[in-house]
Amino acid sequence: MNSALIAGVLAGVTGLLVFLTIHHFWIRPIWFILPPGLFIAALGGLAVGWAYSEIQTALPPRPWTSLAVFAIVALTLSPAILLAQLRPPPLDISTGAIVDGSSTGVVIARVVLELLLTATIVGALMGWLLVRTRQAALAMALASLVFAIGPGHNIPLLGNTPAVGKGIVLLIAIIATSAIVLVESNALLARFSFK
């Protein structure tokens, strides 16, 4: 489990750096979030590493493991992406103002119910279906919640806006890179711990 936890931290930090780099060149620089982001990414990475250690036995062998991890994370965020596309956005993304007919309560409810709750439930279900243990369900629920708060935080706000494409590309880049770093660094660390 130690190798999975370390690999999770590495994956979290890598995902943050990928996000900040793409954001820098494609949207605008936001490097000021790096110091607190590193702390949050490392903590989130611990949750992801724990979940990975719980479900690893149910995943296909390498090199397909990274693809399976990518698919699992994408599935946890899919309900929120679909729900965000079914309604008008709650915020004007150019100004950050709440759209007429909406309110701060509606924005918060959409983030909590449509993103955080759906990701947590889907993650728990996948943990249970993959390994059939409460611990796997709990670990996957926590990792899915963390991933929704981190890379997925804008999903309910960007749905049905011109920025949704950029948001999806960012998510794909972050999830793919993090999945590869998680799987490959875990394999490397586990190999060295046996020597």
C-alpha cells in the first residue's frame, strides 16, 4: 500500500502541474495557486492512491491498467458532465456573475448535488462492483469526491458554455497523465520495495 500512496501523491502533483501548464498557455496563467494547490493535490493523491491499492487486483494488467484507471475516473465524472449539459449555466463565465433566474444557493446546490454527490456515489458503486468490499467502496467514494473537487470543480459551471470544450480537454489531459503516473510509479516503487 505504501507504493500506491506515494504513487497517488505523485499523480496528484503531476495532474496539478499539467492543469497549470495547459491553463497558462491556453487560458491564462494562474500559477499563484501552486503553493496551496501542491498541498491539496498531495492530499487528494493520497486518497487516489488508497483507492488504487484497494481496486488494483480487479484491474487488467499493465499496460491496460492506466486505461482502466482513466475510464474509472471518467465514469465518476460523467453524470456531472451530462447534467451540466442539460441546463443553462448558472454563471456567466466571462464575468463570473450569477445568471438571471439563478442564485448563489442554486450554484452551490448544483456543485454539491450534480458534481460532488454523483461522483461520490458512482465512485462508491464502482469500488463495490470491482472488489465487493466496503473498504474499496469507501476508498473509491473518497477518491471520486477528491477528484470532483480538484480537476472536476468547474464541470457544473462550464456546462452549455463555449468553454465546455476546453474544460473537457483539460480533464482528459489531467486524467490521462495522472492515471499513467499513478500506475507506472506504483509499479516502479513496488518493484524497488521487493529488492
